[in-house]
Amino acid sequence: MAGVAAGLAFLMIVASTGLIVLLQAVPSLHLVVKVLGSAYLIWLCWKSVASLQRAMGRAC
């Protein structure tokens, strides 16, 4: 299990380093990632509120 954890940690470090290099090489990509991340969070919020409304509608 320790080997799996070490491998996962190494993979995360390598992936994040590659992402940092890519974002530094293409600065406009940083804006795209931020906008897509914001859109995803808004979508999650929308789904959460809709689910809550459905649950409250069934309970009443």
C-alpha cells in the first residue's frame, strides 16, 4: 500500500509540474482554466439547488 501511495504522490507532483509549465508557456490558457472552473462550480451549485428543490417538493 505504501508503494501505491508513493506512486500516486509522484504522479501528482509530475502532473502539477507539467501543468505549471504549460500555463506559464501559454498565459491565455490560465484564463480558460479559470473560466471553465468557474462555470463548473456554477453548474454544481445549480444542480445542488435543483436537487434540494425537488427533495423539498416531494416532502411537502
